[in-house]
Amino acid sequence: RKRCIRISTGSKQLDAALNGGFQTMSLNEVYGEFRCGKTQLAHTMAVIAQLPKEMGGAEGKVAYIDTEGTFRPERIMEIAERFGVDPDQACENIAYARAQNTEMQAELLDGLAASFATNEYRLLIIDSVMSLYRTDYVGRGELSERQQVLGQFLRRATQMAEEFNLVVLMAHTSPNDSTNQVMSDPGASALFAGVDGRKPAGGHILAHASTTRLLLRKGRGEERVAKIVDSPDCPEREATYIITTGGIND
Ligand code: GTP
Ligand code: MG
């Protein structure tokens, strides 16, 4: 039987709020306005996932699906130095792929099954999970089709999280963020509301007990604030963190 592992975020406060970090066998959503640290959290966890368990890691490899071209190996190397691991080794343990459209995004996910079957992987990052669906399915006329394909993608990701004992970390910009050009996006919020299984939306019931949603926002100065939303095993609470050269920290 597979054992659930928690992967640290790099911030002790945030880890504490998450009861130790993000859990394997679950889909986790990290959302919030631009520059609040979604991509930095993804980079940080891509290194931490490789670390020994006593350091908050899962001794695993990482798959990284990048839809916005914001992955930076240099950042991985800087974060690796913070944790005292070999920077080149840290990069080698990350299977990176850039998705250009939603079809590719889904194909990349399917294609990872063979790698995941080796049981060496513990973290799958999708940054951002929504952006290509927004550009491939423009306007309200295509909303139901978009929800359908996105629903398929999320079901597959859920399945893989469970089958391969992975933390799936999905970043996306808040659909209702007024500082972003993206208009209020009822399709996205409706679908994501269904991911935690308690608020089925659009006919999709993605029942999954461990799903955690983290809403990030900017705080004072360098400070950032993470709010845990709709988690089955954590009360709704906030934690602060900062972004450093070594990644997410307290
Ligand atoms: P979008 O993808 O645009 O929605 O934003 P995001 O939430 O992914 O933001 P991201 O994780 O890219 O965070 C950007 C912030 O991280 C900026 O405020 C940068 O100043 C900060 N940042 C990035 N790299 C470094 C670094 O090497 N050192 C420090 N101290 N901060 C950094
Ligand atoms: Mg980003």
C-alpha cells in the first residue's frame, strides 16, 4: 500500500498551516494575483521534493509542465544551493516540458505516465493549469467545451496523483483578480469549485478528500500571505512567507 508523504513549501509557517506541507495523492491548487509567488513556490518545491524526508522532501523526481515559459533552471540552481544539494543534479531530477496549447498540455500529462510508473516521481507541477484553456477556448460560446476538456485533464491528473503517489501542484491566476487583464471567469471558478468534490459544478464531481486550495496575495513590502481555502483537513487559516534567492522562506 502506498504511503502518503508531505512535501514542504520552504516556509515553516506555511508548512504549519498545511499540517506539514502538500500531501501526495492529491491535487493542490495555488492561485492568486501576478507576482505573488506561484512560480517561485513551484521552483522551491521542485527542489525540496528531491530532499530527504527529514528535510521536508520526498526523495523523488519532479515533472514540470510549463505553459507560460517561466521555468528558470538558474533559479533551481540557486534554491538547490540553499538546501546544500548539487545544482546540476537538482536540475537533472526535473523532467521539464513546455506546453504550447491545451492539446499538448494533455498529451504531456499522458506521456508522463511511463515515467511515473518507475515510482521515482513524487511531484508534478503544472504552471499554469488554466492559461492555455483561456487562449484556446475564447469567449462564452466555447465555455462548455472548455470546461469539458479541462475537466478531463483534471480527472486524469487526480487519477495520476493517486496511482503514482504524487503531489500535483497546479498554479493559476485568480479568475476574479481585478489587477489582471483576465476578465471575471465564471467557468474557471465553477470548475475549480468542483475539484474538491464538495461543490460539484458543471456535472463534474471530482471527489477527492485531500485537495487543498491556497490563495496567495501580496502583503506589506516583501511579505506575501497564503490563505488555505476549502481544505478537508486544515481549518481556513493564513500564513505569511517571503520570496528569497533561495526560494520561498519565512
Ligand atoms: P504570475 O505567474 O505572473 O501570475 O506570478 P507568480 O505568482 O507566478 O509570481 P512569481 O512566482 O513569478 O513571483 C515573482 C516575484 O518573485 C517577484 O516579486 C520577484 O521579485 C520575486 N523573485 C523572483 N526571483 C527572485 C529571486 O531570485 N530573489 C528574490 N528575492 N525574489 C525573487
Ligand atoms: Mg507564474
